[in-house]
Amino acid sequence: YKCEVCGKTFGLRASLAQHSNVHAETRPYFCEQCGKTFTQQGALRRHQRIHTGEKP
């Protein structure tokens, strides 16, 4: 599956759909502690370690 905006390709349609948030500036994931928003759930999870002190 290929992104029509930037040409990046993905093996899964769901991955392309998630990537599309980058171009649409949609940031559906947000940190409940500080309000920062993210385009991907994984980025939110990484960010939340700032608040918990958890190591990867």
C-alpha cells in the first residue's frame, strides 16, 4: 500500500491509514497528564515514560 502524498509504502493497509495522520495533521492520541498530542499510539506510549520514569 502506497501513500499518495509522499510515496512511502506499507505492507498493511492499516499501517497506511495510521501514516495518513501525519499528512492530515490529525493527532488522535493525547497524554492525559500533560495534554501533548501524537499521531501514533506508540509515540504516546514512549512519551508517557517521561511521567512514569519507566525504562524501555
